[in-house]
Amino acid sequence: MAPKRHASNAGDHAQSPAKVAKRAKAELHDKVQSVTEVLTMESLMPGSVPKKVLEMLALGAPHALSTTTEERHQLHSTVLGYIQEVFDEASTMFRVRLTEAQAAADAKSAEIEAATAKVAATASEIEKAEQAVTEQKGRLAEKEEAVKSAEKDAKAADANMRANAKENAAHTKQREGLKAIEDAGLNALVEGSLSEKEAKKVSAKFIKDLEKLGADQSLLASAPAVLLKSKDQRQGFDHMVIDSLRAMLADRISAVDASIAANVTACQELETAAAAQAAAVESSRQACEAEAESLRKMQGDLAALKEAKKAQQAEVEALRAAHAEKVGGVADVQEEAQCLHDAKSTFESLVSRSSAPEPEEQPAGETPAPAAVTAVGPILLGAMGAQTGRAARCSGRQVEALQNRALEGHSALGARSSHARERTAATLPEFDQ
């Protein structure tokens, strides 16, 4: 019974040839696709190779890489040679980029060390300057108290002067208003130089102004009719009304003038008091001016040191940010270089792939042809030679036409190369166009 169980277990683990072939085909498809994808990534390809050429190489790569060394056609080898040159040039490009990126990162690191040493030296100077300022402030404390007291009295004198000036400005404005009522209102109406419409308008405003001034109601009642008369129509009563109006305005202006005169006198007295207080302030400041000057100089030096330190710290932070960016740049280049390296290794393993198939007889009158040679070979050799010519100038419509020709050739190959398909069925992937 034991031998039978052994045979059963062996059968469970064995895989059929069809499964092996299917898995091999899938693996080959993935490898070829990874190579073609890298060929279409501009960031990984050398800038000296035109984009149209890379597109043609990506188009021809699946057909060329699907063949083994034994069945590979010369056109396939030519295409693979072009691709190998592109990968080699890209590898050289990334070696240069990586060296430059690392050198830039190292240079920033050295700059950070030098800037950090400057910050430490400035911090030591700041500590000494702060101690000197503290000692100087102590020597000034007593004399500053006397200065503060004198300054308080001087501020009170200044406040009194400002209040007096404000009051004087109010009286001046009031006088200007009264003169405007007299000139633009009363005098204009008495002279009779206004048109009837203007006279009525000015008269109405004049009466309102008199009401605000508290004029007698009987005078207000008589004024409109008198003022709207022409000069030759006015009688003795009219002139009496006009004289009353002038007298009322003159009294108001005289009262304001008296207030202004009183303000001027008070202002002179306040100015004298303020000058005395200013002299007292100056006298108290003289005792400590020398010490105060020393303190100001020390404080200026300390502020300059602090500003210098702040600028130096900002420089360090900027250098660290730049260094981090450079290190990130190195990592980015390394990542791209690794991607290119993996694709290049996969490509080289596919190029050297060998199946060593048994030779098979071909039907009479039919010549063996590797997969997709008929469709792709003439297109690629005509379009990619030395990365010049029509490939560099190919328009979008021409590229599409070339791709259509490749599809048609690939389909026609099925009818002409049945023996070739049978020989590579286990290894060739199916490329959906």
C-alpha cells in the first residue's frame, strides 16, 4: 500500500505541461511589459533620444523580446541593439545625476556646521551684554525717579495748554459762523443785490440762523418782509429793524471776541508754566544723562547682537531645509536609477533568453519567420536609424499609420507561420494592441 500512496502524492504535486506553459507565458508578458513601460517614461530616458524614437522602440520591443536567441531575426537584433544603447546612455546619465546630487547634499551639510558655530559664538556675546545692561539699569534707578516726577508735572501743564487751545479754536469757529451770517445773510439782503429767488432762499436761512442764536420773536417776525424789500421801498421802521439785527449780531461777535482774548491771556500764562516745567525736567535729566547714554548704547549693542543671532538662526533653518531637499533629491535619483536598473536587468535577461528548440521541418514553399518581423522590422529600421530622419519628424498621423501596419502584419503572420507559432506557443506572451 505504501508505494501506491507515494505515487498518489507525486501526482497531486505535478503540474501539467499546459499549466507550465501558461505560467511561463504570463511571466514573459509581465517582464516585457515592464521594459516597454520604462521606455515610455521620459524622466528615465536620456534627453538626447527623441520621443518618437522611444515610442517606436516601445512598439517594437514586445515583438523582439518575445523571441529567443535561436529564433531571433536580424531585424529583432537591430531593434534590441537600439534599446540596449538607450539603456546604457540612461545608466550613464543617472550615474552623473547621482554624483552631482550627493555632492550638493554634502556641500549643504558643511554649510550647516559653519552656520551653527556662528550662532553659538553670538549667543555667548549676548549673555555678556545682557549682564552689563542689568548693572547699568541699577545705577540709573534713583535718578530716573526724579525725572519721572518732573515729567508728570510737565505733562499736566501740556494738558492744560491743549485744553485752552481747543477752547480757543471753538470760539474762533463760532466767530467765523457769526461773521458768515452777517456777511452772507444780513449784508447780502440789505444791499439788495440778489435775485428774488435767491433773496427768498438766503432770507429763509438767515431767519433759521437767528432762531438758533435765540433772537427776539418780534424781530424774527418783522425781518423777512423788511429784508426782501428793495432799498428804495424801505421806510423808517424797516431801517430800525435792520439796525436791530446788526446790533444783535455785533453783540454776539463782541462776546466771542472777549472769550478769545481771555483764552489768549490764559494761553500765555500756561505757556510760561509749561516752560518752567520743561526746564525742571531738563535739570533732572542732566544728572543721569551720562549714565542714560551709556545704557542706550549698551541696549543698542545688545539689540544688534540679538538681530544678528536671529538672522543666523534663520540661515541655519534655511540651510537645513535646503539640505533636506538635497537629500530628498538624492533619494529621488536613487529611486529612479533603481527603476531603470531593474528594467535594464530584465531587458538583458530577456535578450539572452535561450530555448534551444528542436529543429522542425518547414512546409514546402514557406520560409520560417520570427514573430512580428514582417510587421515591425521594416517600420523600425526605417524610422529609428541613428535617431534621425523620418522618426524625429514623424507626425501623430504617421505614427498611427505605422502602428496599424504593425497590427496588420502581426495578424497576417498567423496564416504564414503556423510552425513558428507552435514552436513559441509556450513562451510568447499575447500583446493586446
